[in-house]
Amino acid sequence: MAKYKNTTASVQVQSGAGRVSGFIVNSHTSGTLKLWDSLTAANTIIMNTFTFPTGSSVQIFPDPIDFYTGLFATVGGTADITILWSPNTI
């Protein structure tokens, strides 16, 4: 079952295994996003720092990306984003 997490700051999205399928940039000012397979901003990087293009956008990965420890999102700048993921599907 797909889930989503809306955030404006760095956050632990999921504890435990799952899959991340993309994110929606609702609004931002010089916003960035970095995704981790971790419970904090440490260890395994899923997606290195992505700088959002101007305006709103939807970024869907060609194939969902598995994570094992958890999903942590580091949000930079001022941003309102929605992360798309599924828990425990692996």
C-alpha cells in the first residue's frame, strides 16, 4: 500500500524496510532533498542532494528504490515536499 509524507523540514519518514517511489515539490525557495537508507542523516545515501527546479514538480523514479534500515529525508532551503513510499514491501 502506497503512503505519503508531507514535510517542510528534515524528517524520518519510515523506520524499517520499504520502497521510495518519488516525491512532489509543492513549493520551495532554493529547496533541496537528500534521501537516506537510515534512521538519521547518516550512512547509506539513496539519492544524493537534488536541487529542485523552479516551481512545483513531480519526480517519480523509473523503478521504486528499496531501503532496509529506514527512510530519512534531509530537506534544505525552504521547501514543502511530499515523499511517496511504501512500507515493508521487500
